[in-house]
Amino acid sequence: AQPVILDGDPGHDDAINFLLALSGSKSASPELEVLGLTTVFGNVSLDRTTRNALIVRELSGVDVPIFAGADRPLVRGRISAEAVHGASGMDGPDLPTPTRGAEAGHAAQLIIETVRARPGEVTLVPTGPLTNLALAFRLAPDIVPMVKQVVWMGGSTDTGNWTPAAEFNALADPHAAQIVFTSGVPLTMFGLNVTHQAIAHPARVAAFRALGTRVGEFAAVLLEFFAGHHRERYGWDGGALHDPMTVAWLLRPELFVSRPMHVEMDLTNGPSAGRTVADVWNVTGQPKNAEVVTGVDADGFFTLLVERLGRYP
Ligand code: BDR
Ligand code: CA
């Protein structure tokens, strides 16, 4: 099994990504070994994203350590997305009070220790601002060449969703993103250009509900709430299921197409601040530092999600 650490800001789609990864432990031969969940500020404040991770862990029934990380970006002021995810960050389902807390210690420290213990093996899967990874890479530069790969949901090769140019996770900490993009670590990017190709429309939501399980119902209610913002903003018949593409790619890379590109953060304060400037046509000839995902078999992606979430009793 591939060892992974999932780092996110749950978040409706982060929560489904966690459940997708942890579903492996319900199988006799899991493809992934989830070594930990780490949390970061993002969609809502760190205390809320951490609480949501604790709730998802209890729902999954999987005993995985959870470490909280950064509560703010490296340089800029904090932004958040209550408008998309509700005040809790995971509005929709009834959210029980978690019975167990997070572990003592910082997310960046877990990343450092885990990567050092298994050099060359660990995949990092961030689905929020890249602050925890940037902190780990700065605190312990020795780990950078020991990370197997980073699989990130964030950015876009075309339009943004938080400004016309910038995607939320990229804009939330552009300096952290630049640290990761320039680190030399093998990096795969799932930007809006691909995640907007997989809309959780009502028939797809119904497939989760039809599982007839707690996890299936939880996912369906999450997706129904998540659809609200997408209906209003884009006129779509459901939410774009961004974050679970990362783990889906680790499980079934053949569902996706991608190309290597040079990607650079816009760190200026102009109208394109926080943009992931992707050299789609290689006009600069600069070294390609990211494998940028450009296409998905959306039906195959949702079939995989429903099948894997269906493993929970
Ligand atoms: C990203 O921002 C968050 O709202 C989602 O969880 C996803 O990670 C999409 O722009
Ligand atoms: Ca997220």
C-alpha cells in the first residue's frame, strides 16, 4: 500500500476525500496506507476544520492520527469560504461533538517525522492552502528530496473562483504555494480546469444515498448543501467535486489525463494575485515543475467514489 498523509481544510469535498482514502482500510488489500490526517485553516478557521476532521474520522471508524497545523497564511491576511461551506465549514448533515481530540504536535512536525522515517515513500495529498507543506519544507529542507510526491487540489490553468484569476487554495496562501512549486518536489496539480468537469448533479448524489448507509447519506447531504453555492454562482446543477480527485488519481490514474507544465504563482498584489500561472503552451521554455491534470472521466470518477464509500457498513 502507498503511504499517504492527507492535509486539508474540511470542507465538504475534503471530507469526501478523507472518506475515499480511509475506505481502503475496509478492504483486504488497501491501495493506500493513510499515516495521518493534518488540518489547515482554509474554508473556515483551523479549530473548525480540525473539528470537522475529527467528526469524519469518527464517522469512518478508522483509527488514524489527526494533527492540526497552520491557523493562518505565511504572509497575507486570512480569507475563508463560509459562503461556500457554511459557518461550520461542513454544513448540511448533523455534526456530532467528536469524542476524541487531535494529537499533540503540529501538522508540519508530523509531515517531517513521517517523511524522514520512510524516505522516498510518502505521498502528501494537500487539498487546502499549502501552508503546512511550506512550513515543513522550510523547517526541514532535508525532507524535500525524500517526499515521493505531492498531489494538490488547487490553482487553475484558466479562470479562478475567488477572483477572476485565482482559485481559493492558491489565493489563501500564495507564498506557501510558491515554496512548494519551487521546491523541486514531484507535484501533480488538480486545478479548477479539471475539477469543474465533475459536477455532483442530482443523479450522482442519489447514487450515494442509494448506498443506504450512514456514510452514503452523509455524503449525499454534504453534496446537497455544497450544490447551493454552485447553483447560485455558476448556474450548475450541483457542486464541483474538487478535492476527491487527488485520491481518485492515486487509486485510478487511468481516469485522468495530464501534461507537465511550468507553473508559477503570481505573488504581486494586482488583479491576478494568487493565480497559478501555468505555461500551457510552453511559451517560456522554463523547466516543467508540475504535472497538470487537464481531463477526467467524470462518470468513472463518480462510480469509483460511490463504490469506495459503499465499503463502509
Ligand atoms: C477548493 O477550495 C475549497 O473551497 C474546496 O475545499 C477546494 O479545496 C476549491 O477551490
Ligand atoms: Ca479543500
